[in-house]
Amino acid sequence: MSTATATPFLNPLPRINPNNTKTRPKVRCLTLKSSLNKQNPPPDIVTSTTKLLWGKSLPPQLLISTVRLTWNSTWHLMMSQLAPSDPSGSYSRPVSQFRAKSLSPKPPRLHLYVGLPCPWAHRTLIVRALKNLDDVIPVSIASPGIDGSWEFHGSKSSRKEEFLVPGSDGVNGCKNLKQVYRLHTGGEYNGRSTVPMLWNVDKKQVFCNESYDIIELFNSGFEEGSGLDLEPPSLKKQIKKWNEVIYPNVNNGVYRCGFAQSQEAYDTAVSGLFSTLDMIDEHLGDSRYLCGDGLTLADVCLFTTLIRFDLVYNVLFKCTKKKLLEYKNLHGYMRDIYQIPKVAATCNFEAIMDGYYKTLFPLNPGSIRPTEPSCCTHEFLSQSHNRELVSSADKRFSVPAS
């Protein structure tokens, strides 16, 4: 080691002749800094215990087996509450309890409750925006609490940097959605408090909590809305057929993958999901949207799952066979819809990721949110898609067999 790079603590000590006082080096006293007097933090109890029990070795097999059995039992218990399943372990989505009734000539005052992570609630936000119903149907945006229930925080729900953000309950002043539902029956409601939910302000009742009923109502139930028709009579049967394919295999299919409680249930769900995505991707090679050249409710329902696919479902729900980015037509189709005016403002990706990764404890016990994929950023999704070149004019359409 050269003297230019050596540190004083590594240099050899000089030889000293004890009989020659002239050669004795002078001893310099070093003053210890006050920081050395600070007490070291106490060692972590868990770390200290594990070191005491088995040093640097792995935990013994008996401990691993015990912890695994305990976690497995606890996981199944939590999943039974989060995601009810049938005997095969396949996720069974509960049926909505409040279905929409036909509106009277003078519609009641309605208020929409949503949560930004929820794809079913996202449908209602998109149709509300496209139909210009923002002033007709006010909205309160909840966020998931630590136990997964929907809570209200902060000031009135608003836009931040052109994106919707959570806020307070703008009509009933409640702290959480369960309190709102209980207003419907005078405090006796004990069912699931889900979003989206349409509230009758005049009667203080739940008007509807079925997402498809709500978007159909928004599309055709208000004279104040725009002239855009997302469910024209000529396409209604075709839209219904598409929904019969998309809902079980894609919309609910990703949840059947993520919430599967057996290997058999997962394998069945993931097979149905990707065979359906493959079929839709092929169809979109000759059709700009599902039913031709115009956007419909079927496209809105598919979009809210696709926009979350690479962001959440591919990783957290184990939908890993393919990323949406790998599909030749589906990703461009999703970007096409994202770039329709007002749609991007309903997509708060930070809120979506927080709502899944930090809330679904059984699927992500550490609550660590991964980095947003580069293909899911607003800048990437705003790139040219060239879907306008795909024309469906003068072609007859039928839903391909799945």
C-alpha cells in the first residue's frame, strides 16, 4: 500500500528504544466526540430471539411447517370474508341487492358514490362524463380504509391535476359508506356496502348499486345529457352478447384468478380469461370497437378492466400469461378509449394501485406497492394508436365464439 493512499490506522507503528527518551513519540490525547456517549438503540426483539434460537441458520422445519399451516388457515378465513367461493374454491361474486327502477317523468335528485380503484364504479364515472352529467349527478369519492371498507376523507371530492381524487361525503356528511347505507333502513342494514351506489337524495334511500343498471340509466334516463348514445337500439342485442362474454371471463375473470382458493379454480379462471382476450384481440383487428365504428357500453365495461390489467391484475391477481402490452390490437384499443376527451380524467392510477396493493392484505401482506409500469403512465397511454385506420364500415358483426 502506497503512503499516498494508506490510512493512519493501517500504517505500522514506529520502533521505540525504551532507553532513549529522545526517540519516544509524543502521545497526543484524542477527545471523544459526544456522539460516542449516546446509547445504542435496543436490539430488535425478533432478530435477537431468532439469532439466539438458531443463529444464522434457517428456521427449523417444524417452525416453518407450523407457521405455514397457521398462515394457510388464516388466509382461507380472510378470503372467505373478502371473496366468497363455491366448493371448488372458485370466486362467487355476490349479487347486487338494489336494482334500478324506471325513472318517473320528473327524476329524483340522485347522488353517485364511487371509489376510484373499483372497475365497476369506474364504468359509472366514464358514462357520467361522456354524457355531460357532471352537474346533474354530483359525486362523492370514497377511498379504501385499512380494513377494506370505503371511507371519506378531506374536503369535497374534486379534480387534482386533471384527475379525480377522493374527498368527503358531499350529501349526507357520513364518515364511511356503511353509514350511508344504514341511512336507507334507519340503521338496520348489515349487508355489503359496495360502490358504485346511486343515492336518492329526496327519499334518503339507496336507489341502485348495480353498475350496469346505473350506466344504462345515465345513458338514456336524462334529457340534460349529451346526444351521445352508447346503447343504440340497433346494437342492443349485440352489446348484450358481448357483455355475456366479457363479464364472466374478463371483468369477473381477473377476480376469479386473483381470488381463487384452489389450484383447480385458478387454472380454470386463467384459461378462460386469456382465451377470451385472444379472441377479442383477433376481433379488434377488423373492428375499431367491439360493435363497429362507435363506442358502446360494452367497450366501457371492457375498458375499465383493461386499464387495470398491466397496472394491477397481471401481478397481484396472477394474470401472468401475457401483459396487455403484448397484444397487437387490445393495447391500442385501450389507448384509443383512454384518449377520448374526459376519459383520462377518470383514471387515477395512484389511487388504483393503492386501492389494490395496500388494501387487499390476503394477497399482499406486506402492503408494498410496486413501481408503476412504464406502459401505464399517462404519457405512454397518450401516444398515437392509429385505431382510426381500422374501419368497420359496411361489415356485418357477430360476437365470435369464445
